[in-house]
Amino acid sequence: MDFLCDDKLISCDTGNVIVAGWTGRDPAAIQHHIDELAALGVAPPSTVPLYYRVSAGLLTREKEIQVVGGGSSGEVEPLIVIDGGETYLGLASDHTDRDLEVFSVALSKQACAKPVARDLWRLSEVADRLDGLELRSWIREEGASDWTLYQEGTLASIRPLAQLIEGAGLEAMAASGQAAAMLCGTLGAIGGVRPAAAFRMELTDPVLGRSIAHSYEIRSLPVVS
């Protein structure tokens, strides 16, 4: 998969992808996310955080993803990419099948594509102000024409990225010769977790006034039994 960093094209042979879950820094925020998923019938995690391995082929930059049924939703997350000895920060959506999540969180993570933005920043360039970086997402609900704010907060709500990188063993994976990527957890949903017809997300560096953004449509395929 190709990315852009400082207008330079970076071609990553991504062979290792992790979705980190339950990564909230505040225990109350973690419990909030557990509770909102429990309302959908999802069992609580055995420990926090958890690191789910998923297929590298799930990463996509397509403007439309296809899902089975109408029970999936996106989640804005910081994306870590390690390649060639360099660590980058980007943006992704952990789009998840909520119906399947009731039976297995691990399988639900594998069931949907993971849209990613094209732009990356060098992690070293923002390391001194990571907590101040802002995450937002919006959804366009079925039949609506306007975007609704869905998630909003800063990386201060998520465990330090260095801790997550270490906990996942991401650097060791990248040392194997293939790039490694990790979606690093999300924020609570405003108004509750719910499906939408489209998802838009943004990572903003307020110090330099720059952003990474991406949006995609969600096409629901019929459930056939």
C-alpha cells in the first residue's frame, strides 16, 4: 500500500496488521466504551488492552466498502505504520461488524475492510505533542444529506502510543522485513454506536494547522441464509 509523507511516496509491503482494542487511558472512558458495546450484546474484554491480529489485506483506500447486512459501523483511530526503521502516524477506521461482535470480537474485526487515509506524519515530528492531536469523525445517516458529529477528542484519551507499540510487539514484527501497522483504539460515540451510510474522519495537528482526512461510503449487501 502506498502512503504520502511530506509529499514523498512511501510504498509499504504491509504484512502485519493489528487492531488494538480497549485502549482508553481513563478507566471511566474504557468502561463507557465497554458499556456502549454491552448495550449491543458484546461481552466485556478479558483484559485491557487487547491486540487483535487481522489480515493485512483488509487495509483499503477505496471510497466505498461493502459489508454484509446493516449492522456495521466505523471508528476513527490513530494508525501507526512502521517500515524501513521509521515510525509513522496516520489515520484509519476500524470498521466493525457489530452483529458478529456479539459472538466474537476477534472475528468481527476480521469481517470488515479497514479504510485508511493516504497521508502519514513522521511520529518523531509530533511526539512532543501527541496528546494534543485531535480526532474527529462524522457520519451521514441513512436517508440524511448532512453530516453528524459522531466522535471527538484528543489522543490524550488513548494510552500512549509508545506503550501500545511495545505491548503489541509491533517493532519486532516490522523487523521481519515487512511493514507493520496498528489501529490504536478509538473514542466513545456521541449518541451511541450505530450504522451509517457514510463515514468521515480527521486527525488534526492544531500547532501546525494541518490535518489528515478520509471518507468512505458503506454499501450493505443482503444477508442470505
